[in-house]
Amino acid sequence: MISFIGTYDCKADAKGRVMLPVALKNQMSPMLNQGFVLKRSVFQPCLELYPMAEWNLLMEKMNKKNRFKKKNNDFIRRFSAGVKVIEIDATGRLLIPKNLISIANITKEVVLSSAINIVEIWDKASYERVIDETADDFASLAEEVMGDDGDEVS
């Protein structure tokens, strides 16, 4: 199971290239040869970077959806809109396509934030705004999401 750790401040150049921090690149090193998929987030104004193995697991799940149900077809179309296969280059840079830069409002300051098996890519101002907005409700959110659902936590 893939589990990324860390939040990293980075800079994007004029062409949309982001140099991966060494700590994150080291975590990604076992996956570099397979490539990655970059897509817009469903819920937030950010991008999501999936290692190819994780993307393939998600696609297996999506492929089980009945394509003769309109809502499934509509969801799959919207979910996959703008999806790009990308690679990390030899110098450790990630090139974010221009259409995805505009979707996430990425300027120069970028935050790469681990989200278990994927990495979220945020414009720094947007990331800080979302973190600030959810700070007050985080305790009740944590209780609702993680509390007393029958799972034993050691």
C-alpha cells in the first residue's frame, strides 16, 4: 500500500514545472518508472497526482459501473475530464499542463500535500484558505469520520 507523508512548499516556473522536494521524490522513487496520472479534484480547487498503480485500481472500480445508467456515464465523463498521464523528469520536475494549471488557479507558489495514496497539488493561497476554513470544524469532523464506527484502533 502506498502512503505518502508530508506537505511541501514549492515553486512553479512559467512553464508549469514544479521541482519535487527530495523527501517526496524519495517516497515516489519506486513508482517513477510506471508514471503518474494528474487530474482535477472532485471536491476542492486542486489537482490530484495518482501513481499509476493507484490509478489502475481506481479504474478497475470505475469500470464495474454500469455504463447504461446515465448518471454513471455522466460521472465517468466528468471525472476523467482533463486527465493527463505524466512523468517526473530526470531532474525531478513535474510538468503541470496549462489547462490543469488554470483549473487549480496555480500561480508561482505551490503546495504539494500528501493525501494517503495520492498527492494533492494546490496553489498556496487556496491551500491555506481551505486549511483555515476547516480548522474550527476539524474536531467534530474527526469525531464524525473516525469516531466509534466499530473499528478497533491500536
